[in-house]
Amino acid sequence: MGTNLHELLRRHREEEARLRWEGTFAEYLDIVRRRPEVARLSHARLFDMLRAAGVTEAEEGGDGERRPRQIHFFDGQLFGLEEPLNQLYDYLESAARRLEVRKRILLLMGPVGGGKSTIVTLLKRGLERYTRTEEGAVYALKGCPMHEEPLHLIPDSLRPQVSEELGVHIEGSLCPVCRYRLEEEYGGDIERFPVQRIVFSEAERVGIGTFTPSDEKSQDIAELVGSIDLSTVGEYGTESHPLAYRFDGELNVANRGLMEFVELLKAQTEFLYALLTLSQEQSIKTGRFAMIYADEVVIGHTNEAEYQAFVKNERNEALIDRMILIKVPYNLRLSEEVKIYRKLLAESDLQGVHVAPHTLEVAAMFAILTRLEPPRHPNLTLMKKLRLYDGQPVEGFSPRDVREMREAAEREGMTGVSPRFVINCLSSAVIRAENRCLGPLNALRALRDGLDHHTGLTREQRERYLNLIHETRREYDEIAKNEVNRAFVYSFEETARNLFNNYLDHIEAFCNKTKLRDPLTEEERDPDEKLMRSIEEQIGVPESAKKAFREEILLRLSALARRGQKFDYTSHDRLREAIEKKLFSDLRNVVKITTSAAHPDEEQLKRINQVVQRLCDRQGYCPACANEVVRYVGQLLGR
């Protein structure tokens, strides 16, 4: 172990030494000649960073639904935010090509806890890692407070020729410090000016800046643009001397990288006007100096209320015109919301605590129900809408309907409870959980109690959320009954497969107008209409549609067979549902009597133990939550 640790430290030292490259401007020109990308601008660098992690382009799915572009840089970190992330990617792609959009402030707007600051944090951490790689290497003039591009040394008259020779775009001018040093220290000889490789670091204030508004009376514009160093004024004789000024504002240190404005629209007007100049002119106005060139991606974030108030103020028209808005709503997909909670819980210390199956699912279900707008379609409930948004099949609705619903929604995802609220409730439930097991009912109780402490909820909102908890509870009741019913079926897969094969034999004979041969008596008999209808009625197939349904099953079977694929009862969603419901209905009385018995006899106790064991072996339950769900289902069936 000790040897491995020493080896890791040795490699780290070697890596740090490799990153501390220094040379002259003449040597840097050779690097640019070999690798022109080192001289790219900030937007191009950020865009290349995203591309380097891999991008899967948008494609049409087999169900007719268009799959959005997947930007793998955010994989495992952000869930259900494909649309805003794609807008961010499109913006950076355009800006990387030096189109006019690069002279805009990117504003992320959405509800609290929706992922706005997480997006920016991931970009900042990504830049720190990327600039440590050869692909993302960045070089700067040594000693420059703004870590500026060394090509700024090239006089304007020579730039067209140099640009053509090196295959790079050159823009920007030297900062006051580097202009002074070039003349005073190097006598105007640009080839001798030292260049060093730099690594972006928010902690060391290189290439990444962050500004957070605070008290209006105490906050100073110097936090953004730097200030006079009074201790050196006596030495240099004037406040306008370049070395008598500290170019250490957040806009200065973020040059060539990324600048984050936390709660942008809460900032004072003078701070926002500094951004106005930066975005449009790519310059910073600092103290007694002329405009200083700056190349940085500026990303701010704000909530909807602040944004609406800002837009309504006519004095902000110039700033609004220089912003590109990306809405970052709450996630609306159930499966993605579950991933959010898994990630947040995995980051905490929950050793020895078991999270029962469907616990995160019911919490996510409640959260998303609070974010959805009421469905306009008369045959669509809020729960069905949730399933549709998650890509689950709902009879009578298609992917086109889902697209139309999303387009018709006005503020869907901009209100509701945040993942932060849910994870806070789950955390408190974990602490109180009996047997070190957190179950769905514990989660729902914690969410209900959490509403009492949720600041900012109106009475109407609280009542609505309580109703949604009840609706989620009803949905969980069905899930729990299905889980226990499934566990009661001995060799469920085999039993379901036998029923499925039997059904297939009968519908094939029905559609082909042939008879079936009895395997024992070898007598020929007609297809069993009663058997076929007992399965089809489970999913509401009417008498008038039975022929079409049976033919559809056979067509699906034939299509898969042609491709050499096996067709079983899970290959068709509605048929799978019908088979399972048929088995469950046949077992209902057995399940009800066994689970609801206050004092089960020996045979019932044996059956319960078998069910608990199957729940543990197959579904991820522990003995505590398996026994709890069996008792709970017994209460439901006994009502």
C-alpha cells in the first residue's frame, strides 16, 4: 500500500513538472505551427472540451420518437436536461465559429434546485481537467495578470501574414502590464518575451472567475475589474502606471476561460454594465486605462421571478438584447428523476441503510406530479401523463401526442418541488427508518411531513401537494400488489410462458381457421374462445377488436422470426400485461387469504416465507421490507 502511495505521488510530481513548461515567444510560435488549436478562443476551447468527451447525434427511434443529441460530458451528472444542454451545445458551436452569438451573455433561467449552477460547476471543473491534457493545453505570457494569448505580441500590421502562415485567427491586444514590460524589459523584442503553459484553476484564480452579488453598500466594482494598488503608487509616481494597478478582478482572471455570475440579475446596475461592455466589445473598462481586451465565456444564472422583473424594466433593454436565454426547468421524466436521487444518496454516507425497491420511484413520482401542468385531453390523467413523458406506453396515445403536449405546455417544469426538497425529506426518513431500511411508505410520510416545513407554499399549493401524495400512494398500492402477486406465482416466468404458448396456439388456429389437436386424446377441437377472451379482457380488448389484436400478435411474431429473434410474452407490452393480470386474477383469493391472516397457520406461514424469500432473491428486498410489503398488501386486499 505504501509503495503504491509513493508511486502515485511520484507520478503526480512528474505530471506537475510536465505542465510547468516555459519558453520564449519564438518557441511558442513553433508550437502553434504544429498545433494551431492551442491559440483558439475561449468559446472554441469550451466547445472542444464537450466534443472531446463524446457526442451521440440526434436520431429517429424505432417508435417514431426523435432521440435528442447526447452530450456525454454530462453523463452520470445531470439527468432529464437534454433540451437545455443541447441549446448550450448549439450556442457554443456557433460561438466557436466566431459568429455574433459569442458576444452575448448566456443566461440560465429556471427554478431553484433545477441544475443551473450544477451545469456551470461541471463546465468549470471540466475546464480545469481539460487544460491539463495535451489536447486542451493553454499557453500564456509569463507574468501577465490576465494570462493572455501570446499572439497578442504580434503587431497589427503583421497579423494577416502571420495568421495565414500559422492557420490561426488572431484578435485582441496586450494588456497594460504586458505592453509596459515589452518595452521596458525586452526593448520591444517580442521573440524574447517569456511564455508559459498554464492550467485553469478556480482556486488559484486562473482562467475561471466567479462573482456572487452581496450587500449593495459594501460591494465594490473592483471585485470585477480590479483596483489601484495604493502601496505602489509612491513607487511608480502615478495611479495610471500599469504596475500600480491590480488586474485581479473576476473578469480579469477569467480571461481565456469562463466567468460565472451567480444570481446575475441580483447584481447592481454598474456591475451589469461592466458585462454590457465585455459582451459587446469584448473589453473591460478598468480604472485609468483604455479598454482592455478580454476573451471569456460569460454564463449567469437566475430564477424566473428575477428574470421577469428584469425584463419588465425598460432600462434593461440593452442588456436583455445582449443575452441568450436558456430555460432550465425541472426534470419531467420519472426514470431520470430516480437517477438524480440515486446520485445524491450515493454521495452521502448511508452505510448499513437499505433503500427498498420503489422507494426512490414513489418519491420521484410525487416530485414530477407537482411539476406537470394539468392534462388537457379528457382521457388523460396526471399519472398517465407522467408515464407518457417517461416513454412508457399508454393506450390511445403516441409519441406525437407527447410532443404536442410538451409544445402546448406554457410553464411545465418551472414550478413544483425541487430534487433538493425531496432528498432532504428522504435524508430525514433515513435517520428515522426502523430496521435500517427505508421503504416507500416511509418516503411518502417524510414528504408529507416535509410540506409542513416547506417555506413559500400557499395553502392551495399545500393542499394540492397533499392530494398528489395520496395519488402517488394509490399508484404504489398497485405496484406493491403486483410485486407480491408476482412473488406468489411459483416459477412465475415458466407459468407465464406456458400460458403465453397456449394462447399463441389458440390464436394461430383462430386466425388460420384450423383446429387444434389434443395432446392426450389426439382429438381435433376448435380454438378455446373462452381462454383467449379471459386473457384479452384483462387489458380491455373489446369483442369487436379481438381479431385485429390476435392478427397483430402473429404479425409481430412473424416479423421477429424473419430477423432470427425470439418472441416471448415480454416482446409485446400489452400482451405481457394481459398474461400477468390473468395470472394475478387467478391467484387473487390465495394471496388475499394468505397475506391478510392475523394468525397464519403452518401452511400459510410457509407460503409467506417463500414469498418473502422470492422478493429478496428476485426483486432486491431485504427481509425487513419484504415482510413489510407482504403485510401491507394483506391489509389492502383485506379491505
